[in-house]
Amino acid sequence: MTNSIEEIEFSDAILAIGTNTTENHPVIGSCVKRAIRQHGAKLIVIDPRKIGLVDYADIWLRPKPGTNVAILSGLMNVIIEEGLYAKEYVAERTEGFEAMKEALAKYTPEFVSEITGVAAEDIRTAARLYAEAKSASILYAMGVTQHSHGTDNVKSCANLAMLCGNVGIEGGGVNPLRGQNNVQGACDMGALPNVLPAYQQVANDEARAKFERAWSASLPAKPGLTIIEIMDAAHRGDIKGLYIMGENPMISDPDLTHVEAALKNLDLLIVQDIFLTETGGLADVVLPSACFAEKDGTFTNTERRVQRVRKAVDAPGGAKADWQIISELSTKMGYAMSYASAEAIMDEINAVTPSYAGITYGRIEKEGLQWPCPNAEHPGTKYLHRDKFSRGLGLFTAIEYRPPEEVPDEEYPFFLTTGRVLYHFHTATMTRRSEGLVERCPESLAEVNPKDAEKLGIKDGDFVTVTSRRGSLKVKASVIETPPEGTIFMNFHFGEAAVNLLTNPALDPVGKIPEYKVCAVKVEAA
Amino acid sequence: MDQKLSLTINGKAIEASPGQTILEVARENGIHIPTLCYYKGTTNVGACRVCVVEVENARSLVASCCMPISHGMVVMTNTERVLTARKLVVELLWSSGDHNCLQCEKNGNCELQDLVYELGIEKPGFEIAPLEYSIEDTNSMIQRDLNKCILCGRCVRVCNEIQVHEVLDFSMRGSRAKVGPAFDESYIDSNCVFCGSCVDACPVGALTFKQARFKGRPWEIEKVHTTCPYCGVGCQMDLNVADGKVIKVTTDREYGRPNQGMLCSKGRFGMDFIDSPDRLKTPLIRKNGELQEASWEETYDYVAKKLASIRKKSGPDSIAGLSSARVTNEENYLFQKFMRAVIGTNNVDHCARL
């Protein structure tokens, strides 16, 4: 997030696109609702599904799945056409405006309406609402990123925000809501194939040299493979050993049949987790780890706030904290790691990670600090890009709409889109072991629009077979107005109706994110 | 704007800002006024009258939580008249509900119990026909005993004004007044999303966390301040530990950002997994096709040798590692360090994209 969570409540307008906030980030959902109920903020919701926030929206745009670039381009077209953009801000703080303007010219509300199915007048109304707000916050989540054009979607959000002077101000910004407790931190710490901690490029000689000195080791210069590429390489036999810590790709990755074949093709699969997951079941070695309540450390939240995790109870049996397991294994392999505590590791992180340099356990004892926090006196950073962008000028990108890789056709006539539900989390290894949550949501349901249900001849609670080009599964149908006609929604929490048997592994060319949000399926009464 | 008003409370001269209530000013200045219905951050309703004080020249006692200060105001918080009124209010509350502390989860942490003690009330002085609500225990998360409810409305306000779930409200009138979801539905049948904030807000034992019942009394519980392990909001919360087990999750609004005391159903009720019998307790190595228990020493030996032999035969880039968005920064840092410095590959990623 460029802003902080606390700022959302005081934004004049909120544009929520591709985020089912009240289910996936419920506490932020409450902030949005407070902004509307108590502070008179305007809310624009852009989502194919009738999500919870729709009830609070001033206007709801319901585009066809996979058409975010078109709808965002339509908003910008109106804002430029009607002269509603922040001319001074664009002139002083950005570059690339003219090229973008040219690319946007054809995205008139009428043209966008043809692509998205949203009425032209609604596009105009939403554009004015967003542009006329003094501070406007764009909230987005995986509904924007998990597309074969996810990077274009994100850049379109950034374009829109900069166009209206809505980056680098209190309450105005581009705010991805991160879906996992420490996905921000895992990225910050360099658990990515192309960067070291704090996004220092592995290909950069200077950055590498710094880490080689700090770690007394020589480091490879060639960027590595991403998760989907790793699976492909394992499938081909190029990756022979895979060490998985705290992930469950046998449920979470796209095209599970392919993933299973890839994992079975390995010479060595090590899985380190708190439960024997679907992935662990295929492993050669399973290492039992402590869960968050059994160890010390830090998580970094979606607003870049580094916060303490504290040990409350002992780990069961011989389970150990992940940092202890890695240290002991490393030492066994001849590279000594002898940290006395999690805090000792943070001391090392402070030394090599400029944005975390001032974030020590002592300083975050009571309240977390937001990076960048470059030294021990720095108060942390509430919102980013205040007076100038990290790169200097904000760069507009000219973007053309591309349809999703797979769209419905005669054989597979429905869109399938996927996501989470309020009561479960990701592959549900934790939430499905919690009595109350299971009570509230005991099984996987495929949401089917009532009109589609009628055509399919099914009632609420009937089983349906959902089939894509990659697989097929049987699931109970929930006949409900939430998805639009022609679109099925499924969550990916339940292994027995693993929706990722169906999803398309088509990747965004830059972000390498799979297109979970759109694929084509057929649906039949089972 | 910055103009201060002068007033006295219990003879002490105080300066405060216009718009502040007597209660706020008193608390800022270390002067105790008890409250029940007052809940910071929500509308001041003045419902319980426990916070009444005497204001010079006022016609009657005033509810300090609702009364804004004015210049020259003279406030007394502990006169005979105030204490008599306060005592009467508490005595009526005690008389009109089933306040049996023996088996109550709130014993030792109950605001009504505290007031009875503070005001030295020996026993309830009124004969009031007992309420006969049946206890709602139809879900495993929140137990509701309306016989203990004092109708302070804190649960209603936290549900509508803080979490904005808009589920709870008052219904009926007079002695039949009660609090709950629309149409008198039970929590589990209503559109309640089980954030549990109403339980945190309840000053008495009317709303309690069901799973924690009889697992530990307030003074036996250790609260460990930590960060929720689910989504990216990073809610601050307290794991309540008794007898070496996490028995419930509560919040502390004093922790402030990012969640200001709010939680969702996952953070609140998604902790059973910690103590699940399915937890892995020992390393496993696949032998003859079966995963079999092994010691750490044997496992480290096995893994180290295998990794070294793959690296020797096929090069470091034939090995890859998936780190995790679920574990700590310290562990992610070590994992990528291990892959890069020890194995010698940049093939390290995690599920950021999934």
C-alpha cells in the first residue's frame, strides 16, 4: 500500500476494484464502511460479483471478468475528455502523459461498454466521482493481479491515481491489499528469484558484492525461476531437488494435475510444515515446524508495518521454529548459522536491508514501524511518494486492453472465477481445523446465478460437474445472485473440490502470476 | 480553536478543550468516574447513569459521559448525592439479572462486580422477578446469556459503529427490552460474521467465548500480544494462554494501529489448529514408499547428503526452494540466504503470486 490502513477511513472517495474486502480483509472492510457511514466518503465498486461492499457503494460497475484494463481506460478517457484530471500534478510530477492520452483516446465510454457490458453513463458517473474527490484511494487485490494481463491492470490503477494527483497524499494512493500475513515481508526479505533483501537485484554486481561480504559466500548472478517456472522445470526434469517451507502447491497452484506430476518427478522433495499437507504427502522428507504462536519473530503487513510475533505456547513434540531448522540444516551442510534468537537474525537484517535498517525489536515492542525506516531515529513512513516518486517522476504507461487467455466458447460456455470466502484461508489447513469456522462454512460451494441454474435445471444444493480443458470436478451448487449470469465462482479452500484442477496456468508475462480469475468451463447437473 | 475552558472538578482547577465531556476531562486528569455503558470511540448514550456527577447550579445530577464542559463549571464526582444515586443504579442492575459470579466466566474481570465492590453494596435490595431467557449455546463460538445482560448497548454500538456489521440492535421495550440480531434470531442463524467484538465489549458475563468456558479464570490467563497469522492486515491481538494452551483470542484497543481493536472471524476463532492432534511432531523420511518417523539428526544427515549429491551431479540450479508468505521475516531472510549462499542458486520464490 502507498497509504496506511488508518488513512482509508478519511479518504473522500474509495475505488474498490478486484477486492472482496469484507471477506478477505474484513478489518479493512470495516474501515471502508466507517468511511462511508461516518465520514461521507463516496464508494465506487468495480467487480463482476455482487460482493458485500456493493451494498455500501454509490455506484457499482459490473464488468465482464478479465476486462479491468478496458474499464479503467474508460474512466481515464472520461477524466481527460472532461478536463477533470490534476493538470498541475501531471505537469510537475509525472512523465509519459501524452503517449498515454493517445492510447486512451479510443476507450470512449461507448467503446468500453461494448467490451465490458457496463453502461456508458455509469462509466462517466464513476469517473466523475473518482476525479472530483480531494483524496481518493484505490483498493485492489487479486481480482486485479491474477490475470494474464495483471501487470497492465496494476499499471492502469497507477495511471488513474496519478492522473488525478492521487499518489503521495494523505488518504490518496494505490493500495494493494495483500492476502497473506507476511507476503509483504517475504518479498522484502528477498524470497524472490531476482532480488536480494530490499529488492536489491541479484544481477547487480555491487549489490551482490555487498551480500557476499556480509555472508562470506559467493553468490550466483543469474536470476532464478519463479514458482510456476520451478514446477515446469521439475516436470521437465531440470529441477531435481525442491525444498518447500510452509506452502501447499498441491492445492494453491494452477493446473494441479501438472503440479502433481512435477512433484512426483523430483529426486528429492523436502516439505517443512505444521501439518502433513497434500504436498507433504508426496514428500521424501517432512520437517515438523512450530506455528506462529510457538515462536518469536516479525510479520510485515500490507501497509509495510513490521510487527512482532511472540511465543505464547510450546511447539508440539519435536517440532521446531523454521529459523532453527534452516540454521541447523545449513550448519550440517558446512555453512554455520548460529543465531541465538529471532532477534539476532533481525540484527543481521537491519545491517543488510536499507529499508529495515531502523526497525529493531526494541523499537517495535509496543507498536510496529512502517518501512522505509532507514535508521534508528526514523519514525517510519506512513505513505509513500510524498514529494517525489521513488524513481523521480511518476511514469504513465500507455496500455492496450487484451482479453483473457481463455474465454468462454461453445464447448466451455461459462467463465470460472476463483477466490476466498470469509471463514477460510487459502488451502484451509488451519481454518478447517477450527470448529467455529467449519460450523459457519463446512463445505465448498460453486456459486451459480439463478438464471443459469434454471437453464441447467439445477436447484440450490444440487451437485454439478464443472469441467475445463485441464480437469473436472463435482461440487455442490449454491444458487445465488452474487455471480453474474454466465459466470461460476468457486473458492480454492477445499481439497475435495480443488478448483485449481480447472484453472488456467497462463501467466502474466511480467509478473508471472497465473490467471486464476478467468478460465472457461462447462457446467452440467451431476 | 485552541482556546481552553477553565473548570473545577472536586475542587481541582482544570483547563480543557471545548467539546470535551466531563468524563473525558476527568479521566485525562486522573479523576475516577465509573462507567458501564460508555465505550470509547462510539456514541455516548448516557444509558446506565452510573457516571452521574453533581454540577453546581444544574437542576439534577448529570451523566458525565454526555455532558460537554463549559467555562466556569464546578463538578463534584463523589458527593453523598452522587454516591447514593450511583449505588441505587448498581443495586437495580444487580437485582434485575442473574448475576451469579460462582460459575461466571467474567468473575474477576466484570465491571458490574467491580462496581458492587467499589460502592460497598452488601446485597441487592430489590425483589425483581427473575428473567427467564434460555442460554443461547447453539454455536461453538459465542455463548449468549441474556439473563446477565445489563442493556448497556456496548455490543450494539461496537457492531454498528466500530465493525459496521450492522447485526445487533435493541428490541422490545421496558423490562422486556433485549439485545440481539434482527427478528430475535440466534447468532448462528443471523447474518452475524463472528468477529467477536461484541464479546470484547460486554462488561459482564452476558456474552462469552464458548470454547474458553471453564478453561481458565481471568487471573489464571496470560495474555500474549502478537500479530494475527491470517491475511495481510496484521491485526494486533492477545493470545489468552491458560495451562499451556491458547484458550481464546481477545483484543486490546490500546494497541492502536492497524486494527484499533477490531478482528475478524479467522483471527478470533481460527486458532483451534494450534492444538490440533494432527500437528506434525517429528521428522519423517520416506522409506520403502512410506513416510516413517526419524530423529532430527538422521533427517538432517539424509537431507544434507541428498542435496549435496544433487548439487554435485546436476549443479546448484537443479535445486529450488519455496519460501513462505506465512512464516516470519527472519525465516524468509534465512531461507533465501540458505538457497543463495549455501546451495548456490537464485531459484527461490514463494506464493506471493498465488
